[in-house]
Amino acid sequence: MSKISWLSILVACAFVAGCNKEGGGTIKVGEFASLTGKEATFGMSSHEGTQLAIEELNKTGGVLGKQLELLIEDDLSKPVNRPRS
């Protein structure tokens, strides 16, 4: 995905997350990626792109005046429908 596409996705997620009525100083954005296991090469490059996009957005004032906070979950390169042990 291009850098513009990632930024568009992050901004859309942040906008939806920022629509809640709670004040809070940050907007939490979740990432579910393959950071370990056989798909880790792709997952890590995606993760680095996501981190870069969030850093760039935060440097320019965040979204809706709030900083973004990245919450990371490693899917261990396992299929989503398989229970984790």
C-alpha cells in the first residue's frame, strides 16, 4: 500500500475513534499485524510504515487536536480463525 493510502486509513480510523464523547488526550489506533512467525517480514514493514505515519501525524498536531497512540497486537502469523494457545 502506498504511503498516502496508509495515511488515509489512519486518519479515517482516528476520526472515527475521536468521535466519542470522552475527553481524553489521545486517540488510540489499533494495529493487528504479523510481527513474528513466517509472515513477519511483511508484518514488520507494515508496522514500520504505520509507526512512521503516526509519528508524522503527531508532529503536525495530531488529529482533531489530539495525539495518536498506537496499540500493537502481534497475530503471530497465525490465521485469524485459529484459537491462540
